[in-house]
Amino acid sequence: MSEPCFPVKPILEKCAEFLEQALLPGLNEPLLIQKTYLTSVALHILANTVEEKGRDLIDENNGMREVLGRVLEELRRKDTLSRCQAGNELVEKLDRTIKEAGALGASLSEENTRLKGALVDAIKGLDALSSTLPLETMSALRRQIRTAIRLQLDHGLAHLEGVPVAF
């Protein structure tokens, strides 16, 4: 399922406002009042995260694709890897993933998941190639991968800040 191409945040906010302003005042049963109120709170929380998540996914995906592209470029430069099966397999896997991740029809979330998997594959592949690649190359590539992972963590923590804790 692909991400919506229309502004979801205002729709969710309007639904929450409708519950609070049109329905809630007319309710008399405590259980219905509570459920209506909690539903409006949930809609406000979703409204705060849905639009930002889309923007964050675009940033994350672009960052991961860029890092994986640099890793792939560096691996292709190393002549010693052309004779190494693990190196060839890693190059093929990263190349395929980068091409598939940007394919039409894939949602941002699906692309994000594929690219995260490719980062994991890159880390494992680099570990397997540690005796083949120079230490400075390994350090630089790992640093770039850690930066991409840190960006994802920063975006995830930013969402937690916007979520109200108390009702």
C-alpha cells in the first residue's frame, strides 16, 4: 500500500475536531464520552506523526540510498574484490537493492524497509570482507552506514517528542 498523495494531517485533525465539537457535547453515556474523547486524542496523535513520517522517510531513503551508493562505488573500485566471491555477491546485492528501492509502485515504507535491509547486508558483507579491504576503507564505509542509521534514530525520536503523554 503506497503512502497517500493528499494531505492526511488536516483530514485527521478535522475528524478529531468533529468528534470533540459536534459529537462529544451531545453524548450522555460515560462510556461513549470516553471512547469519543480517546478517539479524538488518537486522531490528533496520528495527525502529528503521519505527515512528518512521510517527509522523514523521504530523507531517510535518500540518505540510505546515497550511503549504499558510496559503499557500492568504493567496493567496485577495489581490484582485490573482483576475485572475491563474497565481494562480488555484496556488490550484486547492493546494486540490485538500490535499483529496486526506487522502482515505481513501491511505497516509501516498502522502500525504507528494503534499504534498511541493504544496510544490514552491507554491514555483514563488510565484516566478511574485513581481511580483504584496507582498514581506512572499512572505517570510512562503516562511518557512513552509522550516519545513515543515526538519521533514522533521530527521526524516530523526533516523533516521540510530538506525542502527548497525558490526556
